Amino acid sequence: MLDSIRKAATWTDVKLRERIDTFISDEDAQDLVMRILVLEPGNRLSANEAMDHPYFTGIRDTSAFDPLVKEFVQNQKAINSKMSELSRVEVSRGHFQEQATLELNAAIYQLGHDAVSRLLETIEVTVPTSFVALPCKLLTGDNVNATKMTSFLAQLWDTGKKLQAAKGSSVSAIVSELNAGDPLYLYLMDEDTGDVVVPDANDPVYPIIIPTRDDSSFLLINLPFIQSTFKRLQKGTAVVGRMQLVHDSFDAQHKTKNWTKEVEQAIEQLSEPTSSFPVLQQVLDVEEPLTFVRGAALLELKQWFAKHDPSHSFAGLKPVISHQGHVMWTSEARALAIESEADKSVAKTYERIREKFKQTTP
């Protein structure tokens, strides 16, 4: 026995671990014995510590896992933070996609609404509505009476003022006095360039004669169109100057006559139109909606052009849809150019919509 004690006293911790592992199979028992028989007395378990060992209590010491648990908790917090951020990004992306979809649907609806409106306008406006009435058939050289032109413009605006206060049968009398009963001449306007279209000297149709003495109905119902066209003329200089330049009989070397300056000033000094469709609605005591009054004017205009320009030459003007979506009458060359530009714009818009779909699609 003494020899065994002496022999055991020579064992190191490593040798002791080997002997314990060889003869004791239970891991908790191995750990308990190793802690009790450790060579350094200060490192041995006390009696109380031995009784609290998992071999007796069945409760294992997990303190060794504390750093791992702490690291796991920190990692879990980092993961939760990233997940929260991803969730916020996804929610924000969802809101953006929803908003983009709503805006796109609204744009598509508005586009459809505008397309239908423009289509109806295209169907309705089958004749030009921008034209002026002038007291002169020729607009070149000494054939133009400047005083007569400026006096007519003033009288045209004064007629609108008189109509505002007129009632009943006096309406026709007021219009018939325009230009002292002498005929007027209708010139169309290029709505793209703002030019009054002066036809060739041999044109059999334009300018079209407008009688004022026998039948004033055309002038009465179309005064809003005539006055608004005068207001749309950009500058008297550009208008009158181009009137002469477009005409074949104008000599390029011939200086502009003084009458052009007087007419330019008269056009520049025009106030806001005094005759409008609301005025006609009131004067004619029409109970129908205002759109019906304008529709009646368009019907009168269509019938008038059918009678005086049956081939619908319209002095070379062609209808085209403007960039704003309205029907516009301009030269054939400009109409083709505008249609080409519109096709390119539509193609670009289509590509932008496709790109927007790509950005909002997961």
C-alpha cells in the first residue's frame, strides 16, 4: 500500500489524466477526480465545491461557453440590425413601386383621356378655324388702302362691343354695317408659323369673298374666330411683311409701303377680343351649353367651306396634331416635319416607360 502511495506521488498531472481516463469511463467522474487529485493543493476542490460538482448535482458548468454565447448574442444583434435595415429598404422600395405604379396608371389613364379628347377634336375640327377677314383683296403695292384697313380693325372690335349690348333683331343690323356693307375677304392663317397665308395671284378660291350686306350670319357666328386670329398674330411687321413677300406679284426690290406700318400699329394696339362665344350665347339668348354654340359655329364654317372651297384645298394648309395634342393647320412640309418629330418623341417616351418598368420590377 505504501509503495502504491509513493508511486502515485511521482505522477504528474498528465500521467494522472492518463490513469483516470484509463480506469474511469464517466466524464463527470473523470473531471471530479482530476480536480480533487490535482498536484497543486491550492488548485484542488474544497469539500463544498466537490459536492456542487455536476457529478453529484447533474448540473453542468457552462461558464466556458459564456464568451461564445456573448459573441453569438452580438452577432444576432448585428443580424437583426441588418434585417431591420433590409426590411426598411424593402418597405420603402415597395412604397416607391406602388407610387410609381399609381403614377404610371394615372399617366396611362390621362394619356387615354387626352387621346380620346384629341381624337374627338380631330373628328370635330375638320376645317381651319384660324382666319382673318380683310377689306382688301390684294395685299401688295398701292392696291392697299391703309386707312381702310385700320378703320376696319377698329370697326371690327367696335362691332363686338355693340353686340354685347344688343338684343334681338338688332344683332344682324350691327353686323351688316361692318365695312359699310362692302364685301370682306377671308385669308387663312398658318397656325404653326403665325403667318397669314396669301395665295398665288391665280388662285381661283382664296381669298374667299365674304358678303356683308345680304347675309351676315357667317360673320356673326364666326366673329370669335376672326377676332381671336387677329390676336394670335405675333407681330404686325412679321404678318404684313410676309403678306407681301409670299405674294408672287411682290417685287423683292420694292420697298415696303407705308400702309404696312399703319396696319402693324393697328394690330398691336388691339385690345382683348370683344366678341366671344359666351357673348354670342348671351346675345342670341341660347340656353344650350357653350360647347353647342361653338359647335354651331363649326357647323356653319364647315358648310361655308364646302360651298366656297369644295375641294378643301385650304390654301395648301394641312391638319396635324401639335406637340400639345391639338389639331393645328400648317403647310404640308411643316405638317410632315411635325409628325416626324412626334413619332420620335413617342418612341423616346416608350423607351422611358420601359426603363421605368425595369427599375420598379423586382
